[in-house]
Amino acid sequence: MNPLISASELAGELTGGRPPVLLDVRWQLGGPPGRPEYEAGHLPGAVYVDLDTELAGAPGRGGRHPLPDVAEFGAVMRRAGVGAGSPVVVYDSGQGWAAARAWWLLRWTGHPDVRVLDGGLAAWRGELSTVTPEPPAGDFVPEPGRLPLLDADGAAALARTGLLLDARAGERYRGEVEPIDPVGGHIPGAASAPTTENVDENGRFLPPEVLAARFKALGAAEAPEVGVYCGSGVSGAHEVLALEVAGIRAALYAGSWSEWSADPARPVAKGPARG
């Protein structure tokens, strides 16, 4: 199943006999919150879901955006009208990071039919609504473990036995700058693969064959396993989605660099080499 849906395809499905549940997950790293943007105009029928409080747990030992409590996540999805058999489309403002996080969580917890609006709200040409819907409660019950997940030890091992991709900007990977976390650099053995290079100038994913060629050049075709991390598990989910588009299943290290770098016992590599 294609994990992406175009704006024109979505417009057609919304007028069909089985319209998808819409989740608006607009979010920016460091704020401001996405709810005011949602209230100013959203896809008709879309329910707002907050990444910081509903798609992540409280910051702490698991990083800046640890995985949410599974039961609480299920309650959020049911309030949004998500059913076990209902198609779901998630979107953000266009960057795709937040939408990919929601996609990953739903797929990881067992929902079979989740897609990301390619290009986000910026790609939408239809009308917007300021009405906050109250959908009937859904019946989705999460069953985690349906997508591969890494912890810190697993990421360290995969960097040696397979291919671990660092989805952050290249300068953060190299340790030249670190605007957020306490230490700059990367997990030893990881390869730099900025997720920004998976999309075009409009924020839409590159064609599958182009993405497949990119990841093949990084070693994904030969690697027995592929994993991804980023700063806190958000843009990393976007890279997992790009890999899925390319036909490659990848694990997510959800704690990512924010968890890794907070532990002084963890080794840190710097520079362009994998280390």
C-alpha cells in the first residue's frame, strides 16, 4: 500500500463512499503550537492532534519526544474518530515531519490503512473549514510492535551490523553545530542522510525510484537491516516513511540523538566519517 496520497486523490476520496478520517498534526520544532493555525482553517472534518502532548510522552530519559503511553495514544485516536477499519489520512503544514510521526505511530500500533498527504496542507486546493468537528468515537485499539523499533543499544549494534541513517542536517551529524542537544556529533557507525533530501522544493516526496537510488547509494540495498534516528524521533519518522516509499522497511530509534547524547557513557563520533 502506498503510504502517500496526493491532494487530488484525497479530494476524490472525501466525496466517495468511504471517506478517510482526517488528522491535522501541524507542528513546528520549538513552537508556536499548531492549534491556532488549525482553528484558522483546516481540511473540512479534520481533527487536530498535538504532537508534543498526544504523539509523544513527557520529555525525559527517553529523549525530547519519547513514544507516548500506548493506552493514552489509543484514547486520543478514538476521540479523533479513528476506527480499526477506517482509512486515515494525516497532514501537517507541508514539511511532513509531524504527519510522518503520526503515520509511524499508527502503523507501529497496528492500524493497517494510514497515509500521509504528500505536500501537506500547502498542496490542498480545496476549501478550508473553521468548524471543529465532533466525530463519533472510533474503536481503534493499539497493538504495538507492528513496525521495527530500536532502543539505544539496538541502534549502536545496528550501526555496526547493518545501516543506521542519521536524518539530521549534515552539520549536526558532523558535530559542527548543535542547537538543541547537549553534545554534537553522531552515533559511531551511522551514515549521514538528511531527511530534507527526500523531498522536492514543495515538500513533496521524490519519486520512489529516485528515493530507492538514494538509499541504495548509502548501502541500504546490501544491508541486512536498516535503521534511522534523528534529533528526537520526528524527522526520523519522515525518513522511515521515505524508505517505505522506496520499498525498504526500516526501524526507528525513537529516542534518537536527544536520548543518546544525554547519556555521557555513550560514545560520540564527529566529522564526516562514520566513526
